[in-house]
Amino acid sequence: MQKTILRSQELTCPSCVAKIEKALGALDGVELAKVHFNTGRIEVQHDAARASVDDLVKAVRGAGYEAKPAAF
């Protein structure tokens, strides 16, 4: 399993969190998706062979929000 951190600056309400977690959870290979509303941090535990970082970003965008991998 791989842990990927994404960032989104568009989280305005708790329903945003639910939409993103649902979209990510529906991807094959995603074990856990946790969205931190106050910080815009999205933590995803996933099998990188089945769900790439690009797939994660596309899922968040499909839910109607922008996201990008967090820079460290």
C-alpha cells in the first residue's frame, strides 16, 4: 500500500468531504480516503498498481473539486 497526500483549496462544507471520500473510495485499489476539511489535506491509502496518483486526482475532479499532489 502507498500513502498519497493531495491538497484541495475548495473545501467549503462537510458535504465536500463526503463527496470526495465517496469518489475516492469507489476507485479500485483505494483502501482508505480521509479528507481533512480545515486544512484541505486528502490522505489516501491505495495500491499504486491499481490506482495511480493521476487516478486519485481525476476522481476528486470528477466529484467537482480541484486537487493536486501535496509538495513536501
